[in-house]
Amino acid sequence: MKFKSDSHNDYGKFKLDLKSIEKNPFEQFNRWLSDAQKADFIDANAMSISTVNADGKPSSRIVLLKQFDENGFVFFTNYQSRKGKDIEVNPNICALFFWDKLERQIRIEGTIEKISLLESEQYYHSRPYQSRIGAWASEQSQILESRFTLIRKVAKYITKYPINPPLPPFWGGYRLIPEYFEFWQGRESRLHDRFSYQKGDRNWEIQRLYP
Ligand SMILES: Cc1cc2nc3c(=O)[nH]c(=O)nc-3n(C[C@H](O)[C@H](O)[C@H](O)COP(=O)(O)O)c2cc1C
């Protein structure tokens, strides 16, 4: 299948310039995430996370951003998953948000660390019971012989933890600590606005980039 060369939409709903951009990338991110939340996406906080394995091969997947502040961007997962194994050998990761209705993309690059056990526990216990059981039952990214095996494991953990399942030792949060941000705003005739923020010793250095 091929897409026609003129099948792409032209952009131009918004613009981004040095006058209006926030000096602090976390504030700029907050502004755009708030706009996305108001724009009624199903998961405005969904982001693609790319990791690189021991052989230098990249892989990406969507996760949900659950918390963020100036310390970083937090998501939750199974530490023994494919992404978890990649992160063990290479802590460099890249996150990407794309909100099509707003014609906006944000790239965030940095290193990653596990959040504290206490923070993971607080989040885990705020989840619905079925999700907490699901975390126990899923050996995320391992080969699963059949759906029935998964359902049996769910039943096993419901019997084991009929109330209050504890945090699985292999499950918790990661925090992406950014060193670089890039904000992309679609503009007319592919002449998009792009701004990068590079972390310096004292503050963030902002540059406009060619589209
Ligand atoms: C909208 C959406 C949200 C998701 N959120 C998460 C999440 O927060 N945490 C997670 O571990 N996987 C989440 N997933 C599943 C991941 O994309 C992925 O399949 C899973 O984490 C296994 O990835 P891995 O084998 O690369 O480690 C989500 C998938 C989608 C489509």
C-alpha cells in the first residue's frame, strides 16, 4: 500500500515562538499536556518509550505517564519485562508524545532510574484490585502458552490474595530524568516550529531547529 503524496494534512492551528515558549521545559510540557487533556484524547498521557538492548537494538512501546514534576516522568511496569531488561543494561531512554488533533509532538531524552519502593507501593495500592492481581499474574513479555494459562494464574492469585495483594517484587515505577526536550508544532507547508531544550549546568538552553 502507498499513500498519495498529497494525502497528508497541512498543519497550522497553532504556532510556537521564542516569545511564547516557557523558559522551563517542564512548564512547557505541562502547558501542552493540559491542552491535550482538554482536547479529549482517550489517553492524552500515553507516550512511546524507546529502549536499547545489549546488542544496540532499539524497541518502542506505549506506556502511560502517571506522574511528573521537575524530578522527572514516572511510568509503571514489570521490571522483568523486555523494557526492564533493556534498562538494566542501558539506562538511556527516549519518550515521545504525539497529539494529532493539536499537531504537536514532544521528544524527551534522558536516563532512567527505579523510583523508591515506597512510591511504587503507594501507586500500586491506589490501583483497582483486578489490576493489582494482573500485575502478579503477568510475566510480562515472556512466552505465554495459552490465554487459559493466564486466566489460571489470575485465579491462583485471587485465591492467594483475596484482599490487599502486596506489591510484587518485580513490579514498580521508573523515572525518566530528562536531559533534552524537543517541542514540535505543525505549521503551514511543512514549515513547522521546533524548539529544543538542552540541560546546561545552571539552566536549560533553548534553540530553534529547522523543521
Ligand atoms: C495505551 C496503552 C497503554 C499502556 N500502558 C502501559 C503501562 O503503563 N505500563 C506497561 O508496562 N505497559 C503498558 N502498555 C503495554 C506496553 O505497550 C507493552 O506491550 C508492554 O509494557 C510490554 O512491553 P515490553 O515487552 O517492551 O517490555 C500499554 C499499551 C497501550 C497501547
